[in-house]
Amino acid sequence: MKLEFRLFYSFRTLVFVFIFVFLSGCAMTGRERATETTSSMRAVEKDYQQALVQIDATNASLEDLLSPQQDDLKKSFDVYSKNVSRMEKLGKQLAMHTEKMTTQGDDYLEEWENSYTNPEIQALSEQRRVEVREVYAKIPAASVGVKGALQSYLTDIKEIQMYLANDLTPRGIDAIRPVARKAVVDGDNLKETIRPVLSAFARIRAATAANE
């Protein structure tokens, strides 16, 4: 399953997860799962926040490497390479945390769907579900903005690193400069696609604060 698909699917699941948190009663298991799911959500949110910082660091190191005034290509390349590695690690971490959040969301859905047998409670649940669903309606839309952007950026910065590892010379820098500058712009654009997702997380926290 591709990273962007898992991210989108997980946010759809998260909508229903927190509807359940709103509607769940006093069951201890439900509360425990609510805590676990909230923890997973915060881990994914933290990954996105760290991504914003790491994109800036990676772009800055790449721009430093491209600088015509750069007099120590090896040192500058080493700094860039470390930032590429950190960015790759963060991408894998985000995928792992998203997968965990999705799995816990599936567990919630299974419990939620079988929680109500009283028809009056079921009707009340459905009414509240529709109301709360509106709060989260923008989450999947926000996550769609990230589609492909993260993986594309990771691929570009890694391939730039591979290219320069083979030709770390002024001529090699000149040759890769147009591609590298585009990667910097793509990184900035990726940050802009992440911001709406973080805003969606903030809205979830505000809406579910009483249940945490």
C-alpha cells in the first residue's frame, strides 16, 4: 500500500474513531482504546510537525551546497546527506505511525458498530454521529493535499544525493543545480500541503478535549 493512500485512508478512519470517542459510554475498554488512539493521533501529528522543521533543514543544506561561494563541497555534502537520511527516517516513521493509527481505528469501528442494541440509543447515536461527522468532514480533504508530495520530495532529494556522490565537483553542482532548485521549491510546497492537515488535527483536539 502506498504511503499517500495509507495516509488518506487513515484520516477517513480517524473521522469515525473520534465519533466513537464522542459517543462511547463508560466501558473501560472503550476508554483504554480512546487513550491509545489519541496517543497514535498525536504521534502522527508530531511527525507532521517534525516534517516541517526537517524540510527547512534539508532545503537549507541543499541551498548551501549549491552556493557558488561554497569552498568546502565535501563538508557541505555531508551535512546535506545527514539531512536526507533524517528526512527518509521521518517518512518511514510517519508511515509506521499512520499504519498503527489505522489499525486501532479499525478496532474502534468494530466495537462501535456493535455497541448499541437499544433502538432509541442507536437513533441518538446516529444523530450525534452525523453532527460530529461534519466537524471532521474536512480531514480527508486536507490529507489529500499531501498525496504524492512527500514521496516525490523524498525521491528527489535522495537522487540528488546519489548524483553528487558520484560527481561532487563544481561541474557536477552546476549540472544538478536546476533539478536541485526545483526540489527546494517542491519542499516548500510540501510544507504548504501539510499545514491544512495540522489544522485538521487541531480541530479534532478541540472537538474531543472533554473525552481525552
